[in-house]
Amino acid sequence: MTMKKDFSKKLLITGGAGFIGTNFVRHRLTHHPDERIVVLDALTYAGNLAGIEPFFSNNNFRFVHGNILDDTLLMVLLREEQIDTIVHFAAESHVDRAIHEPDAFIETNVIGTHTLLKAAKSVWLDSDFKASHRFHHISTDEVYGSLGPTDPPFSEKTPYAPNSPYSAAKAASDHLVRAYCHTYGLQVTMSNCSNNYGPYQFPEKLIPLTIVNILENREIPVYGEGLNIRDWLYVEDHCRAIELILNMGEVGEVYNIGGNNEWRNIDIVKRICRITDDKFRKDKSLSFRFPDAPPGRGIKAESLITFVKDRPGHDARYAIDPGKSKRELGYSPVESFDTGIVRTIEWMLDNELWWRSVMDGTYRKWIDLQYKNR
Ligand code: NAD
Ligand code: TDX
């Protein structure tokens, strides 16, 4: 591997073929052509090269198909590429999967993160290659647990109270990252973000699943009564926040990132239904492209809403207080929900090939089984 030494930064992005990772890589390569970007991704069911493939011919970009549990690979990559910045997205990320099959969550989110921390420590702190460095860990609001209807939003000082195997595994990884900073002096930053939505999100999460199910004339499963609340953030705003943290964040600090945008699930689903109905009304070609979709046949998409058995341990409400990020980094979301949700629906309408290719038979079988077992 030939190395160019004049890159302004050399980033290793784990999980860069997943939803947020793909958006971050695209954002970074567009805005920072002077940087070396190495993506490491195991390409699990949630990883997909479609969003980053256009960059394969860039000589500042490299994709490595590999696992964060592979310590030898990590050490080779960190040395060979002279990486100075790690942005760690790689994780198992879906709460429902964690409930059914938690093992992979412990392996990737806990052991995988620890393997990455050990490699970073070994190369950055214990060897001759003592580059100025940064390990940025991507975490989630779910580690703080669940809020009551009138509780104040999660701040960086809210005690951890994870409720699912997913959030418990993320919490464990956060503690390890913090400990590697405190004990060994690894230069870490962390961000805890609320629910993201936007292009390239795997259609197992609420928003893309709702859109795909309308287009395929499948029931839209709403857990319980649909009254649980999430604080939604357009994925590009998350990417901008991470960028601000890399530039201005203080080592050892945690930053909460949110959208000031709380919605009950049922209201989000109904809103997606109405926007999709409207799209079909205005663009008759959609009825030909998606002949099964109810709005193409004069039936309201809302007719697909089906209340199903609740998710076990379902957190009632998440909300983020982004005050610290605003004060210290100048962060605030740019995309409004009104525009972000329309952009997301339009992206799904324009990228049928993408969602059909990621939702292969294996995935469909898994999700069908899950609903049968409810
Ligand atoms: P995702 O599931 O879409 O993508 C995860 C990526 O990690 C995939 O490309 C997958 O192939 C890769 N991966 C999984 N296991 C791996 C392993 N062992 N080694 C290497 N690569 C592996 O997830 P996402 O929604 O993009 O989330 C990214 C990060 O952001 C996660 O850490 C998640 O906890 C966090 N987060 C997500 C949200 C959200 O709403 N999606 C919100 C807050 C925080
Ligand atoms: O079919 C569904 N029906 C439904 O009612 C699905 C998939 C979800 N839901 C509900 C459960 C949640 O209350 O919608 C809400 C959102 O669910 P998800 O999209 O699965 O997200 P959530 O469980 O809130 O977790 C997400 O946000 C935090 C991400 O998946 C995590 O990776 C992130 O850390």
C-alpha cells in the first residue's frame, strides 16, 4: 500500500457502510477532499456499499472489508495508514434484534469497541508512533433510559439507565471509552444522539419501514398504542455535529445531539401516510411504479396501520437537551422535520433499487417471523 503523507487528517471510520456512517463518509469526502478516509466495515445485513461505492476511485479513499473484533487487522490499518482520527460508528443498532438475539450486540458493541480501544492505545500511546490523535465514539440517547411525559430531556449529566440489551451494550462501550481516557490518556470524545432518519437507513427502523410497507402494500406495525415518543434528527445534522466535535470538542467530553423534535410514533406514521398519499395524487407515474401501494389505487395509506403487541421493555420517551452542544460548539440542527421527512420519502421513492437490494429474502424471513411471534 502506497501512503500519501500530506493529507490534513487520516480518518478510520468504522461502520462507514451503515446508515449514519455512509452519510458521514459522503459528507466528509465532499467537504474535505484533502483528507484520507479509510472505512472499515464487516458488511453485516445492515452494511451496504451503494452509498460509498462512488468514491472507490478516489485516491484518498479506501474501503476495507473487515471486523472491529480483528485486532491484528486494526493494528495493521492504524500503522499502515498512519491514522490519527477514529470515528467509531460500527455497532449492532436495532433494538428489536437485540431483544431476539442479543449475543451479536455484546460481541460487536462491547468486545468490538474494546478491541478498537486496545488497538488505538497500543499504536497511539504505547509505541513510537505517538501521533496527536482522537477517538470519537458514537453513542445514543438510549443509554439514559426512558423519560416520563414531563421529565426534562436527557443532558450529559443524566445518569445511565439502559433498558434493552442494545442500550446496555452501548452503555458498556461508553464506559470503556471513558475509562481508556481516564486511565491511559487516550484522547476521546463521545456523542449521544437521538433517533436519526434520512437516506440509506435500513428499512427495519420505523421511518423507512413505514415508507417501504406503504409502497409494498404491507401492514404498518405500530407497537402498543403508538404513544411512545422519540426525538428525531435528520442524519446530515448528526454528521455536522460530529464534525463540530472533531474540530472543537474537548478531549474527555460528552456532547448530546438532538433535534428538539419530539413525536409520538403514531403521529409520525400518519404523517408519512399523508405525505405519500399526496405524492401519489400529484405524480401519476408512481401508481405505475408501485402498483401495489394503496394510494395508487385510491385507498389511504393509513389503512395499512396495524397496532401490534408492544416491544418488550419499550422505552416510553427519549428527548435530548442539546444545550451544551449549542453553547460550546455552536451546534443546532439545520433541517426542519417538515422538509427532512419529505426529503426522506422522496429519497426512498427515487431509490427503490437500493431498498429492494438490501431487503433480501433472508431479511424478510426474519422480520416476518418476528411479527408472527408477537
Ligand atoms: P447501522 O446498523 O445502519 O450500521 C452499522 C454498520 O456497522 C453496518 O455497516 C455494519 O456492517 C457495521 N458493523 C456491524 N458490526 C460490525 C463489526 N463487528 N465490525 C465492523 N463493522 C461492523 O447503524 P447506524 O444506524 O448507522 O448507527 C451507527 C452508530 O450510531 C451506532 O453506533 C449506533 O448505536 C449509533 N446511533 C444510531 C442512531 C440511529 O438512530 N440510527 C442514533 C444514535 C446513535
Ligand atoms: O415496526 C415498528 N413499529 C414501531 O412502532 C418499529 C421498527 C418501531 N416502532 C416504534 C419503536 C420505537 O418507539 O418506533 C419507535 C422507533 O423505533 P426504531 O426505529 O426501532 O428506533 P429506536 O428503538 O427508537 O432506536 C433508534 O434510536 C436510537 C435506533 O434504532 C438506535 O440505533 C438508536 O440508538
